[in-house]
Amino acid sequence: MGNGTYRATVSLGFDVQTGKRIQKFKNGFKTQKEAQEWRLRMLADFGKGSITVNSTMTFKKSFLMIILYQTIKAKLENVLLI
């Protein structure tokens, strides 16, 4: 970086819905080693599932999925009770 600090960037794959590359980055590391250690930690955490990428699902789609789930669940409960 221009101010004597380092930046770390990590690629976490591609968004399934948009096909866009998912990247996380952080600026301000005093040494290149610190930046690399952060990058490796991010990759390890992502591999373990500790970090998840933001979903591109819209509020509308999310809301409709919840309504659909509740409707199907209610119909199945009625069928099983009969």
C-alpha cells in the first residue's frame, strides 16, 4: 500500500447465483508476514465453516421461501393427521 502497510486478499470461490468471484481483504498490516498469516487464517477458518460468505438472496426471495416452507409444512401436518 502507499502508506507503508500491507494488504491481504483471499479468494473464497465464486457465488453460485451470480457467478462473481468472492473476495475478502484487509488493509493496514505492518509487515508482509502479518498479512500472510491473516490470509492463511481466513482460508483455514473458511475451510472449517467458521466463515461464511454473504448470501445474494434478496429479502423478497427469502420471505417467499419462508412462506413456501410454512405452507408445505402445514399441508403435510394435515395429511399426516388424517
